[in-house]
Amino acid sequence: MLSRSLDDCMCEHLANCQLSISNLKLFSSLTSSPFSEVKVAGTDPLSYTQCFLKMMGKNPHPKLARALDVLFILHADHEQNCSASGMRHLTSSGVDVYTSVGGAASALYGPRHGGANEAVLKMLEQIGDKKNIPAFIQAVKEKKVRLMGFGHRVYKNYDPRARIVRKLADDVFLILGKEPLIEIAEELEKIALSDKFFVNRKLYPNVDFYSGLIYKAMGFPTDFFTVFFTIARTAGWLSHWNEFLDDPENVIVRPRQVYLGRSNVDYTPIASRN
């Protein structure tokens, strides 16, 4: 049995949500950008993502807000990834939802997980120019550097989310101007998709390859990228949390560990060991 009922957790969660909304309203009054009922003269109230963009001091253009909506949806949940598994593992122990989310967010913070799109941007900046791509590709083949934003544990062909994000990038660039690094990204993708080394290994662009370029074009610092990922993924984490508590058959997670080491080994006193 879990130490706290779902109803108890939900009541506390709602109370804290109300407190968070009060804090947001206070913040809004101090920054003259109210969170609710934000309006631009002569227009209807702004959407959630338009409010978000406006409060961040960015352009709340409907197409930019739509791009952010799509990115949030695509990042909301994706099978039993590292952070989602962490959320379920922690929830199984009976801790409160904030502890579970905190653990999941810590997992997402890792560069192999939520930090991937930031790593792509740093890689493109490191390449610097299209003329440097052949040398970079050779360094990847020699395992001197890593090719970020390519390949996925689930998708062994082109990540379907990447196609959507690539189209979003074009929509964003039409409004904000073309991000200079996009030319390096496009050329890198073109070369990698035609090179047998990458094709044979089924290394295709994933969702992280272009998402960072969109955030950068919108004017967000790279340090914000994982935070945006967290905003979106929290919806998925809470769904896993809710699902786990709703299932009466769920018990504390205890993965089985299979020992593959040597057996029947005689004990050697410490003083006699090499």
C-alpha cells in the first residue's frame, strides 16, 4: 500500500497550484505582464503559449506560439525514457509528487537526456562553417567527436518528430529571420544522410536536431532549453504518476539484477591480496 492516498496527494497538489497561481499573479503585477487575460489592443485574449512568450519578453505571434505548442506536445511524453522511469520508480515508494517530479527533472537534466538539443547547438557552433563539415564528419568516424542530434534508441529510421520540427523551423524563420546555424545543420544532415557510414548504422536526425535552433531563433539562451523540455515533460510525468497510483496492482519497483560475474570463488584475506 502506498503511504498516501491519491486524494490526499491531489488535495495538496491543488493547494500548491493555487499558491503558485497567486505567486504568478504577483509576479505579473510587478512586471506589468498579467498571466491571465493578457490582451493586445484590438485582439482576443492570448493563448497559454502566447502568454508565456509575452511574459518572457518575446514576440507572442500566433505562429510562434503554435510552434511552441507543437514542441511542448512532442516533448510531453515518449515511452519509458530515463526520466519517466525515474518518475514511476520514485512514485512506487510512496513519496509525494514533488519529490517524484524533482527526481525526474534531475534525470532530464543529464546531457544524454534533456540536454541533447543544447548539445546539438554547441556542436553546430563548434563546426562554425559549412566548409568545416567534412573534417568534422571524419572526426566522428574516427570517434574523436560525437555527432549530436542523430540516432535514437527507439527509431531506427528518421524520427517522425524530427520531420514535424523541421517544418516548424521554416515557419519560425519566416517570421524571425533565418538562424545562421541552420545552414550548417542542413548541410550536415545532407552529408550524413548520404554517407554509408551513418546510413548503415541507421543514424538519422532526431527531434533534438532542430528544436534547439527554433528556441535560439526565438531569442532564448541555451540554458533555457532543458527547462522548456521540463515544462512540457511534466505533463507526461504527472500522467505516469496518476496512472501508477490508480493501478491497485502496482507495488514498489524492484528491477531484477542478474549476476554475471565469477562463481565459486574462494575467499582471499585482504592481507594476502595483490
